Amino acid sequence: MPRSYVAETRRKKVAPKKERIGPVVDRLAAEHADAKIALAFTNPLELLISVMLSAQTTDVNVNRVTEKLFAKYRRPEDYLAVPVEELEQDLFATGFYRQKAKSLRGAMQRIIELHDGEVPEEFDALLKLPGVARKTANVVSAERGNAQGIVVDTHVRRLSQRLAFTKQDDPVKIERDLVRLVPRKDWARFPHLLIWHGRRICVARNPRCEECPLAVGLCPASRI
Ligand code: SF4
């Protein structure tokens, strides 16, 4: 289990989280107007594959690999038409390439057999694709304008703990707390705001509270 940031919330007294969530979203949206998914894709199939490949690596790395990948493989059938070793080679730079190739081929097979070659819209159908866990299904649904939950990655986990939006460490339980707190209209953009804030200001080791628009009155972990 990665480090927990729950204890940092003991520093400052702030209003209850239900009163803070609106101003937090507004201030982060003003600070990070450019916050959006960092993966490059042009259609739902490319979106699904990019998110599947992003496990255990950076978005920059995925984009580097998919630039060539999507020029070569355009339809689900294309991923099954080559020997698995060739696909593994094409995914090599994303890490865990054997497992990723296996999952990709399984997902493409199911998309062809059950969904007429199209990435399904329904959340449950996405979850049944081999290699697609809740986080992947959440990202894909949110980017298609149909958010069914809130994506929890390492940044969302850390910031939700520091902002005392959750006391949980487990991503599924954190998501459960967040969907009760965050208005549904903000489910898709909320993780992007936390991710960008987590990369730029509320970094893991030494958060830059002096530059943070939440530092006064909104964040119980503030160091100023
Ligand atoms: S950077 Fe902002 S959100 Fe992070 S701990 Fe400091 S005040 Fe809180």
C-alpha cells in the first residue's frame, strides 16, 4: 500500500467538506483551466487502448508508443491479425508488454464478437472486457461524456486525503467517498483538476502550499 496522507489533515481547522467542495472545484478550475486527459487519441478505440496501456507507465510514454501503434493498427481485427510476438514488440516500451498484449487481444476479440467491432458505451460491458478494470472503465466513460464514477489515481488519492475528502487508503473506498461528495456534473473534470494540481503544486514530498489557491481556508493540510 502506498504512503497515506490522511494524518497531514491535522494541521488546520477548516469548514466541513460539504461546504468546501464547491470552492475547491472552482478555485482549481480557475488555476488549471487547461486540465484535461494527457493521452492522445482520436476515437473511442484509441482511447480505450491508450488507457489500457497507461498502467504502470507515464502518459508521455504511452503517447510515444501509440503514435506508431495507431498508424499500424486501425481496427480491432488488426490487433488479432499479427502474431502475438509482433504486437508484444510494438507494445514493448510501455512495460509489462506481454500482459498488455494479452489483455488487448482479449478485449479486441470480445469487442468484435459481442459489440460489432465498437467499444461499448455501457460501463458494465466495458468492465467485462479482458484487462479493463474500474479505473480504465471510468476514464473511458468520462472522456465519452458519460462519467459513471470518479477516477482515483495516485494524485487523486493523495489530494483527497490531504483535503480531508476521505480517510480511506483503498481506491475503491476513496471513490465511494468522492461520488457522495462531488456533484455529478463535476465527476469527469474533478480527477483532472486534482491530477494537474498534484503534478504542479500539491506534489507528494514537499507540497508548494505558498503557491496554492486552496492554502487559506480550504485545505486542512496547508503548511502556511
Ligand atoms: S499544496 Fe494546497 S492542497 Fe496541497 S497541502 Fe498545500 S495547501 Fe493543501
